[in-house]
Amino acid sequence: MTTYTAIDGPRPAGIFWLAFATLGAGVFFWHGIETLLIAWQQPEYSHGPLIPVLSAILFLRQLKDEPIITGPVNRVPGLLLMVLSLILALFGKMADIGDVTAYALILWIGAVLLISFGWEQGRRFWPPIVHLAFMLPLPGVLYYKVSTDLQFISSELGVWFLRLMNVPVFLDGNVIDLGVLKLHVAEACSGLRYLFPILSFSYIFAVLFQGPMTHKAILLLSAAPISVLMNSVRIALAGLIVQEFGEGHLEGFSHFFEGWVIFILCVLLLFALARILLLFRPGRPSLIDAMDLEFSGLVEQSRRLFLIEPSRALAAAAVVTALASIAWQISPGGRTVVPDRTAFAAFPARVGDWAVGRNRPMDPQVAAILDADDYRSAVMTRDGAEVDLFVAWFSDQTKSGAHSPEICLPSAGWEFEYIRRQDIGPKIGLTQPFMANMMVIQFGTQRMMGIYWFEQNGRRIAWDSGSKFTLLWDGTVHGRRDGGIVRLLTPIGPDDTDAEAEARLLDVVRGLEPVISDFIPD
């Protein structure tokens, strides 16, 4: 039987310092809050506004079982976490990366709880704090990688279901060829718009589920396969409708199965999984009995906030947050340095022994996704050999940025035979490191060797996530948010060896190395 803590004697000083700290945080973390508001307008993150509300409910529900502590408590960990959150937010603000500031906001909220309730009690409120992470957008690099993986899984499963229903179908990359129509499994069909809300729901479901941690973990981790499975079923049904009734019926089906319908079906599968797990519990309790659904008294518990002790630690946290907000408002803020560069229109007609062909305009849809400020796409030739050149420059990578070929090439149907990161500096006669990715890709009987790297303020970086960490540093310290990518591909013909293909690529890199900084500045 749950017992409620008696509520009496509000503490105005504690309320004042808590409100003062919250107001200062609203100003200082506004950059991250604004990022969240923009992200929540996307279908994948449209559930975002519900997350803080649900986290608050989880917190008040847990607060019912926590006594009021009147003795001295350890508030030092909360102060340390508070300082860490402000420093992290400062990096995000100076580099103009709103996601980092939003991540820091969650740490700040956790710090406030540790300061207000002390370490021993405050640390037990981790479930609602962790749940706040579901309101955050994924970093761009991770988003595209997850989206690409889910597209492939959804495509493969969708085609498998169609073949089970004896529907003739052919899969080419992410394109499902039904003969009369080609269905492209794009980002919107990857399942992300179902995955994120289902992850949030499964997290709450696991918190409320009364059972061993292994069962809670299974319920939480099942969100991803459940959402991908339902998305694959939707793709298969769309293919079946096209096969049986024609393309004209597809639009109505797609609208019907968007959003809430898939979400509800995923939730039902989650409940079914929980019911199966209960079969392994002694006594086999019902699903209702296994869920802690006691939510009464939340309004009464919200009055506990009026009992926050006006400690010196809370006052210090409020003052420090307010001072950080004021200092940022009166400071010039993060500076932005836009370097002088040469446009790719002036790219040389020859690079070393290689002739550079005319620029090839990208498909408008591809160009919109890439969102580069300038690029050069051309075929380089020498004595009948060819190397495909693609170079792009981005003036502000916090708004857009280079997508790794590890994402783009599989979307076009290419498969990786191998990819490895290595220092090619010694191979092209350089004494300084030159990190790049060497790869071999294939599409049916076609094979190509490629090399690519990211240009970041004079650095050659092979790891895409590493380029983002470097961007954070450069944006904060140097005010530089520009950068680019260089990608080379050459076909491996039937009379070619991998070593000959690699030699061609390295010869082009050797010629590009002294000129690339004119177009992607150091």
C-alpha cells in the first residue's frame, strides 16, 4: 500500500532559488530548446513535446515513495554535474550546435534534482531523467546511418513477405521493383517515425512492468525490431495492393497506415510480448497485475516542490546559471569565421597527368539532400583510365554536412566488399598523416575501388563521427564551421587488379593534395 508524505510548510526561499535557476536555464539553454522545437516539427520527432510531460509524471509518481529528508545531505555531486552541463552547453553555443546544448540541458535538470534532494535520494530519480533523452533528435551522422540500416532491413523483409504471398518482385538496393511500379524505400519509409515514439513508450512500459531486469530489458530492446517488422508489413501490403488493385489505390492505403495506425499495432505487439514473458513468471499473473499503474496523488505530490530546502548549493546553482546567461547575452557570442576560398567553377582542367571533365549537375533531389554550398562532380581521364571525382564544400556544417559514402552508396544498390581506414600519406610521398578510407564496392558483376576523406580545417579525417567532434572544437575555438568531403571511384575492369586500381586512385590523390586547399580552405 503506497503511503503519501504529509505536505506542510512551504519554503518560499527554496521556491525562489529554484524558480530563479529555472529562469536562468531557460535563457542560457534557449539555443538547445529552439533546436528541439524545430526538430519536433519533423514526423520522426513529432512525439517530442510529450516526453517532458511523461517524464514529469514518472518523477511525481516516484516521488510518492520518497520521504522528506530533513538532515544534511551531500549536494556536491549535483554542483559538479551543474558545472559540467554549463560547460557542455557553452561548447554547443559557441560551435552553434544546438543538439549539444539540448543534451546539456538534460544534465542540468539532473543536477538540479541532485542538488535539491541530495546525492543519496536524488540519484534514484534517474528513470525520468533518462526518459528525457527520447525528446532529443539523433545526431545527423547517427541518424543517416540508422535510417540507412532500417531502410535495408525494411526492404529485405518487405520483399520476403511479398514473395511469401507469391508476388513477383525484385529488390535493387532500396528500390522494390514490382514490374508495374517501383517502390522506393526512402528515409520516410525507414521506420524511424515509428521507432522513436515506440522506444519512448517501451521505456515507460519497462519502468512500470513489475518483473526481473531481464524482462524489462527485453521489453525495451524489442521496440526496434517491432517497429521495423510493422514497417516491413506495411511495405509488403503496399506492394500487394499495387499488384492486385493497381497503383491508384496505393495513396489511400499509405495515408491510412501512416502514424498512429502503425504506432497502435506496435503497442499491441509490445503488450503481446509482455504477456508471453509473464508465462515464465511463478503464478503467471495477469498483465494488469504485473503493471504498476498507481498514478493517484500526483497533484498532491507536486506540492513537494514547495518544500525544496533553500540550501547554499541551490542558491549557488541559481546564481551561476543566471550569471552564465547574462554573460552570454552581453558577449559577442560564438564568432563565425568564413574563410576565403576559390569556387569549384575554377577547378583546374588538369590535375597532375589527369584531365578533368566538365562538371556534372546532380539530380535535384540528391542535391537537396546533400545541401552543399559548392561542389565539383566530374570524370578524370588518363590514357583510357577513368576516375570519378566528387568534391563538396559546406559553409556551415551545423546546418548541413557531408554524408558518408557508407550511407549513400548502399542506398544506390552498391555493396561493400571491404572498407578500411588507413594513413595513405606514405603512399603518396607525404611525411605528415593523411587519413582516408579505402574501399571496394560491387553491384552485380561491377566492381569499383574508392577512396574518400573529410576535409576539416586543414585536417584529413577518415572517421565521419570524428569530423563532427572536430567541428565542435573548431567551431568553439576558431569559429570555423566549414568543411568538405573528397570522394574518388575507379572501375575495376576484368583485366584490372585491385593493386592497379589503387595505384590510379593514389596518383589522383597525389595530384589533388596540393590544390584541394584552394577550394576547401585549411
